[in-house]
Amino acid sequence: MEPENLALRPRDVRFDWAALPAHWIPGEPFATHMFNVMHLLLPEGERWFVEVFKEALPLITDERLREDVVGFIGQEAMHASAHQGAQDHLLQHGIDPAPYVRQLEWFFRERLDRPDGGRRWLVARLAVIAAVEHMTAFLGHWVLNSPKLDEAGADATMLDLLRWHGAEEVEHRAVAYDLFAHVDGGFVNRVAAMAIGFPALVWLWIRGVRYLMTVDPRCKGKARWRDLVRAGRKGLLPTVPYLVASILRYFKPGYHPSQEGSTSQAVAYLASSPAALAAEQ
Amino acid sequence: MSAPPDLYGRRSKDRMWAFAARAVDAFEAVTRKLAGGEEPPPKPVVSLSTTVVVRKVTPEAEDVVSVTLSAPDWSPLPAWQPGCHLDLILPSGTRRQYSLCGDPDDRSTYRIAVRKLGSGSREVHALGEGDVVTVRGPRNAFPFIQVPRYLFIAGGIGITPILPMVKAVRDKDWHLVYCGRTRESMPFLDEIADLDPARVWIRPDEEYGVPVSGKELLTWALPSTHVYCCGPPKMIAGVRVDRRTGLHFERFSPPPIVGGRPFEIELSRRGTVLEVPADRSALDVIREAVPGVGYSCRQGFCGTCTLKVAGGEVVHHDRVLTDDERREKMAICVSRGNGRIVLDL
Ligand code: FES
Ligand SMILES: [Fe+2]
Ligand SMILES: [Fe+2]
């Protein structure tokens, strides 16, 4: 039996990065930077979610969904600021995130800003967010089940950030989809959004990890595809087949995000997460 | 074709981004053709609130009554699980949260229990059979999960969310520590007496003294145990000191405003002026005028309610804005004004 009717609320988490080593998965620069891409990508991306969802609030006529969206907005805002903290810390290790982040700012704030786009543009963006939230849900589920990261000696605070974030992604996994379904819900829109959302995310990720490996003064070599395969085999990253299978589920006719991941597992993690426990005053 | 500068300072326009921007153009063109453009017929409003009738008010302990509610026609109520609460909207407009403490399998009634403590609960105690109240929910801020081993720690009226949990795990490995001032003040001892007595420790202060630490209440907890704790803030704080894993406690709504002063808000784009009384937040008042305004935590830490300030003196109470940001913005959920402030809305 899974808990239902969850009252989603943001948690006032704080993370201290003072003691974080540059390669916080010891001896695994590639895997470290694959995760670090999140610190580059998510602050801008999740703030964009918040802005789009705020725009959609007046369209919601279902009170329960409205409450869920309100909770979602705050959780994503906290994700953005937590990853922002980790991003700012990259400078301490001689890695300047600014060039990459500037591009994202251009993309999210200028390119995607379409004041005359009307309802259609809102629906398109909601569909993309629903597709991205499918990905964050299965990635969140993955990181809650990644004992190899602990075995590899990954930094405990960073793991807590990733798993707190993953747990909240699992906790609110249905909200973006339900909102899209409430406002539009068309199958073609849903498919089109994933068809652009997934390649876009993969592309941003590849660029991000290449960039980090290039500018990290400790890294001699470049990011290579075989590093990805190797880290996947070691259980430090999701494997490519896992990713592909997870993406394909989004196209199943009876899909609903509640079929992904486990609320109980997310709740169990949040009951042991140092950051989440400290967040309740 | 517009694009941001290249990553490595080689070009003023990133070629890959220029290409990606074209893909976005194509996506925009496609979505313009797809459905979703026309304003659909307005959807029916789905409310979270329902009207219920008080069916029974039963004294459960000193100053504690339980209230049984049902739909006016006894039709099934929305389902709930252990840990869920209801928002009760009382005749005076006061809103209070109470945990559901009845039987989740009984779909026709809800039961809550209330200790007389302050104005809201006094109003509940004054309810009688046949009275009508509005409830919102159920919502779950204390999710109950299936694990092999539980320890429940309840203090006084904090037994309410715990009781359905204990009853749900009867044939698992569980223990219950139930604290209170005196036995007479502790509700539902009769229902707890039906459970396995070897797993229950009824712990009135009168007999055992006030608990001095969380540890005292945690003796049954093993590393793998999930601890569900509900009671007075002091008790929860003590348990939190001594338990760092598998610890669940209820997440409460933002506390009421104390010591606030009334002020005025002018919404510059709308040209309206709103009065914010001492006991309400700017957000609550603005929401009535602008239903689509964004917010989330209502406690000043998430930053989603932040608005631009166009004039006036703001008294900041948030935990999210930097000093620079405070010069031109405010978090309307907690921050207040001196006199009149002008917001860009
Ligand atoms: S609602 Fe979170 S800061 Fe105001
Ligand atoms: Fe997130
Ligand atoms: Fe999310």
C-alpha cells in the first residue's frame, strides 16, 4: 500500500560544501562531472519550470491539483537553489561555470520567452515539462537505488543532495503530467514534447560534461563515450539501456507517472536524509 | 540566427546553439499546428471542500472529545490512509487541521479528536449532533509506509494520527510509547487496551515523571526501525536529538502570524489598494484579489512569492532574498510594510 493524498511542500534544506572535494566520487572524474552537469543545468531549468507553472496557475480549476502545483513550485525552487549552491562551489576547484550557464540563460530567458505565444505556447511548454518530469522521476528513482555510489565512497553531503532531490522528484512525479493533462493532455503534444525534450536534455548533458572535463584543471583526458559505458557497468550512473527503456514507457497509451518509482521509498529516504530532517524547524 | 557566445571564447555565436535554436523553431512551428490553441470550454471547478454533518460528539478524556462526521446523505467520503488530516472550517471561519483517527475502511464516516486548547478547539467542543461544518481534504502530511518494524511515540492528543497506524500493523513488529500528563487526560486508552499489552507502554508523567530525553522513549528502536512520532513540540525535539534515521513526524502548516501590524498594499498595474490586517499576510490578501499569484512555502524560504516593490517601506522577514534583492523585491508571504507599499502587480 502506497501513501496517497500527499500534501506536497518544499523543505528548507541547507547544504555546506566547504569540505567537498573536486572529484567527490573518488577517482571517478567522469562520473563526478556527469552529476555536476546537474548543478549547471538545473538552477536555470528548474527556475524556468517555476515561471511556467506560475503562468499556468490561473488556468487550474481543480483545487487539489492547484495545491499540488503550489507545492511543486516551491520544491523545484528549492532544488534550483540547492544546485545553485553546488554550482557556485565549482569555482573553488578552478571550474568556471559561467560560460555554460550564460548559454542556458540565453535559452531559457530569451529564446523561450514568447510573450505573444498565448495558450498554445503555454501548452507546449507544459508538455515539455511533463516529459522532463518523467525523466527526473526515473532518474530520482535510480539515485534512490544506487548503493554503488556509497560503495565508491561518494561524498555524503552530495549524495544527500542528489537523493533528497530524487526523493522529491518521486514524491511530486505526477504533478506536471496531471497539470498538462488538465490543461490539454493531447497524445500528440505529449509525444512531440518528449521527442524534443529527451534529445535536448541528452545534448545539453553531453555538452555539459565535455565542458566540465575540458575546463577542470585536474582532468587530462576528454569525456569519452566509453567512460559512460564503464561508469554504467560499475553502477555509478544509469546505464544506456535503462535510460532508453524508461523513456519508451512514456509512449505507452495508459501511461501515468504514478506507475514510476515508489512514494514509500521516497518517504523512507526523506525520513533519514540529514538535510530533509534538519529542514523542519 | 541568434545564439549565445561559444563556450570557449572562440566565437561570438555558438554554432551548435544556432543549430539547436532552429530545432526549437521547428518545434514551435509544429506545436502551432497541434491542438491546444483554442480556448477550450471552461472546465468545471473541482473543489476539495465538502459539507459534512456532525453525527456524534463523544468525551474521550479530560477536555478531549471525538467528533464523528459524515456526508449529509451518508454517501461514501473520499478515501484516506493513516496519517491523513482534515482541514476543518468552523462556523466562525476559523480553520484548523485535525488528524483522522477513525477506521480507514469505514467509508461513510470520519472521526477526529480534539483537545480543548484555544479558540478553535473550543468551537469544536461546542459542536453538537446535527451541526454542519465544512471540511477540506483529506491530505497527508504524515505519510505512513510499510516497513518491517515500527516504533510509535505519541504524546497526549498526538495519539490521533498514530492510532490508525498502530491498528493497521497489528500483525507486524511494532511498539507504542504513549505519553501524557495523567491517565485521565489520555484519550483512547480503551481502544489501545485491545492491542497486545506487551508492545505498549502507557507512560503518564504522573507515574514516570516528565520524559527527560528522547532516548528514554526510544529504547525499543533498533537501527532499522521506522519511528513515527507525534506530540508536543518539546517531545518531538527530544526525539529528534536522539534519532537521526527513519524518523517521521508530521509537517505542520505555517504558524499563525503574531505581532504583525496592519498595512496597505497598492497594486500598481491594477490601481487597487488592499488592507492587510494584523493577523493576515500580504499573500493571503493579495490572493483574494489576484487568484493566480504564485507562492509555495508561505514561510519565507522558497522565494516563489517574490514581487517587485515600486515604493514604500518594507519590513523583510524572509530567509531567501539577498540584501541587494531586498532593495527592490519582497517575499509577500512573510514580509510586511510600514504604512503603504506599492507592488508591481
Ligand atoms: S511562499 Fe515561499 S518565500 Fe513566500
Ligand atoms: Fe527538481
Ligand atoms: Fe521535479
